[in-house]
Amino acid sequence: MATQASNEELQKQLNALRDDFSGLTKTLKDMSSAYAEQGQARVKDAADRVQQQARDSYGRVQSEVEAHPMSSLAIAFGVGLVLGKILDR
């Protein structure tokens, strides 16, 4: 009788432990999923900011080129000449 009762008690404790592990696994899964979603949101926000900065910079460069076409042409020629000499080696 005593072993029957202790076996049943042991079975109840194992079931409780199994339920606890199941709950812990679910909690960890939920936490990691939330953390991944936050990371994705941060990366998307950063990418959006960089994209907007690139658009703004492109617009400023385009305005400068339109305002000073000859100077821009001379600068582009100089940069091309320097890069050509560097890459020629």
C-alpha cells in the first residue's frame, strides 16, 4: 500500500514537473519571439532612416550639380583621374 501511494505521489509530481517545463518552454518561446520582433522593428527603422538620409543627400548633390555644372564636371574629372591612377597600379 505504501509503495502504491508513493508511486502515485511520484507520478503526480512528475506530471506537475512536466507541466512546469511545458509552461517554461512556452514562456521562453514567447519571450524570444517578442525579442526577435523588436529586433526586426529596430532594423527596419534604422534602414528607413538610412534610406531617407540617402535620398536627402542625393537631392542636395543634385541641387549642387545643377547650380554649378562646370565645377561639378571638373571635380568629377579630377576624382576619376585620381581613381584611375590608384587602380592602374
